[in-house]
Amino acid sequence: MPRKARIDAPGALHHIIVRGIERQRIFSDDYDRDNFIERLGDIVTETQTCCLAWALLPNHAHMLLRTGRTPLSTVMRRLLTGYAVSFNRRHRRHGHLFQNRFKSILCQEDTYLLELVRYIHLNPLRANIVNTIKDSEKFPYSGHSALMGKVKRDFQDKDYILKLFGKKVSTARKAYRDYVEKGIAQGRRPDLIGGGLIRSAGGWAAIKKMRRYHEHMKSDERILGDGDFAQSILADAKEGLEDRYRLHALGYDLEKVTSRVSIELGIDPKQVWAAGKNRDTVKARSLMCYWAVRKLGMSATELSKKLGISQPSVSMSVKRGEQIAKSMQLELIEEH
């Protein structure tokens, strides 16, 4: 069965879970953990991705991120690929470090933001890495210590969370700490790992009962939220998918995209593919990358191979191309 496409958009809140292959360790010591955190901090800062919570455990990691202008898949690819190469080199190992691709769950912020912050920051305590909630305040490999002001993490958006608990920092920290402590008794929370439509209906028991009356609902492990939220997200995702099918049905491929770019910008199609930093070429290539990736659904990696440039360069071109298309009011399909 083919895996489902990720659901993402600027401003989307994601619970990210990264696991070691065959449950193996992905962090052997503090050097590894510091290496991962440094990379995470640099990448989320550079891409303007908002980091609200995170926790590192021996064989997996949790992050709560809000997508900025850079797609989540690009952010995570840079983070995990760079770290895996560094880890393998340091420990003289070969092969995959992470289990398949990372898991990302699109979350309904109003309902689940604070629940997820608490869930993620209680992971070290649940895993017996720290013994008490007080110990977790000084544990440097979780965002909880940063929210409590014990460890400095400039890349983490602490103010956004603390302001939800009070206007004064000291008061907000106490209220936040009390909130987290109350979550200890809840234990593990499998209900926070996606499946929005099922949850909104009252769980599997309710779904089974509904099926007896021939009422069917759809679940999706990529989404954490109520039924309306899940359905709206899936509808938006379907709309994007339908646009791609429509383009392919109309015969749009990379060659036709290139032709459209040359017509709109008034340049030779060969110049779209030309190397170098000529202003017109960069503009044309950026627009082509934007339409190819965002409209046709091509991966930045695939396009980088065709253009002979790096994947991050393609991602930067996509962002430039989006700005060009908006400023010039350009559309891939000519509407008559």
C-alpha cells in the first residue's frame, strides 16, 4: 500500500516523532545530543520554523514545530540527513540511522497545543531519564528546562507558550509547571498520536457501533484534531492533489512548464536551464522550480538532479519563484 503524502502548509502545527532504526539508539552521549540540538537550532532559525517543544530520548526524539516559509519535509530532511552523516562518521558505522521517514502529525492548535507541549516535555520523566518533575527542570535535552528558565535555548519560542499561562514571566512559569505536573498522572497518551475523525466520534467503540448502522467515517493518522478540522485539512489536501491531476491531464510536464516560463518572461527556453547567476536566468529558473515543485508535485531532490544544483538551492529557488509569481500575478495554467 503506498504511503500517504504529508500534509503541510505555512503556519501548520506538527508533532514530529523520529525513531532509530530497529529501536537502536540515535544518541550515544551528550556530544550527539548537543550536535542534534545545534543543528535543530540553526535550521529552524534559518527557515523561520517555530519550535515550541522538543525532547531527546536515547532512541527517539519529539518536536513540536510550526511550519514557516520552508516546507516541513525540507526542514526535516536537512536536519536528519546532516545529523545521520555526522553520527555515522563519528561512530564509524554505515547504513540508515532512522526508522523509515519521520512521523509528522498535523495538529489542531486551539485544542491540542498545550496538551502536546506537556506530553512532549514529560517524555524524559516517563522514560525514567529523570526521576522527578523538579529534575526535569534542569534536564538540558528537553524544551521544559528552557521554559523554566534553567537552560538557554534561543531557537525555542518560549514566550509564545508562557504568555498562554500569564503576563508576568514568573507567574506564567509557575502556572505552566503546575499544568505539566498535573499531566504526570495521565501516563502515556496514545490518543495524541493522530486519527482525528475517530477521536471526534468518541473512539473505536463508537465507530464500531456506527458501522452496525452502516455509518462510516474516515480516520487519518496524519491528523490530530476534531472531525471538522480533520475533514477541512483532508479537503484542502485533496484540492491540491486534484490540481496536480488536472495539470497532468492537460499534459503539463517539466518541458511544458519551461515553455510557459519562457513565454511569460519573454526569454529562450534554453536560458531557463542555463547555469550561472545571470539575473534573467535566475528569475526564470526560480519560477520554473516553483511551478514544478508546488504545482506539479516534483520533489526538490528530483529537480536538483535535473538542474545539476543542490537540493537546498532548489528550495531557495522555489521560494523566490513563489514571490515572482505573486508579484507578477502569473499562473501556470492560462485561464480563458
